[in-house]
Amino acid sequence: MARANIRRTQCMDCPAHIPRAKRDTQPIGGVQMIPGQRYCTGGKKPKQFRAKDPKTYPPSWCPRLKNPAEYRIYAYKDSQTWILQRMLRSDGIQASPSGYNCAVRTSGHIELTARSFWEQVEDTSPSKLLDVPVHTDEVVEIDDGIKPWYFHVCEDCVKVLPFFDAERAKQNKYDDTEE
């Protein structure tokens, strides 16, 4: 199975990054933009990138960058959803968890980036890397503030989830009671 390539977070991934290659006369946030300059609108006022700032990666002053990164573990929102997924799997239907069926079980901070987590999870279990028990069919989110990455914990491996509706999953309430 081919491994997904997780690259280092770039400014181009951020919706607050504005490259100004063409002439535009409209100010954004009360600041007149200069053609040919790059701006970050992540803070209170747009800020122009300086010449010494990195060209592709977020600078140290980036208002959206989280250091250390934040992790969230999403589990099935209730026992009925978990049982339904197990029944589907026993019938041979493989489905990745969706934001509609999941809710945030726990969250915290991690010193690893998404890329280093992905590299280390090959040799170490996610539970040891996060110091929190992570079970099969749960989704681990590593969020550096610019681009979150989602990992599906399977029985024998960890896979990258390219599409996961975290906003929907954050709206659900996690019910950990057994029926």
C-alpha cells in the first residue's frame, strides 16, 4: 500500500494568505495593498511579509500557527453508531468514519507535527505518541492552526483521511455510556 505524502504546512494552505501579484486598488482591512507583495490577514490587521520572512512556510509571527500543535480524537458518538458500523463491517462493507457519526472524545496538545506523527506512527502506536488510549476506528486530528490532518486508526495500520467533516463532528455530543 502506498503511503500518503504529508508535507510541511505552507502559507498557501492558509485562507488568510493573500498573494498580491496584480494591481488592485481596494484596501483590505483598512490597509492599501501593494502589488507584488504578500499579506497575511489572519490577525486583527493585514500584515505584509518582510523580505527576511520565509517564502513558502509560515513565519514565526504567524497569528494562526499553533505551537505546540493541538490534537483531537474523534470516536463514534454513541454505542448504537458503533454497533451499526461493526454490523456493516461484518457484512463486508468497509466505511471510513464520517463527521456525522463521530464526536470529539478528547483533545490536548502534542509536540509533534502531523508529518512527524505520520512518520513515527509506523513504528509506534498512536496511544504511545499521544499518551492517551486510541482505539480502532477512531480518527486522530493533528491541527497546527493552518491545515489540520486526519488519521484513521485501523486494526493493523493508520491511514490518512483526506476528507473528514470535523466541523460536523464538533457539533455532535459524545456519549460514553454503555447501554
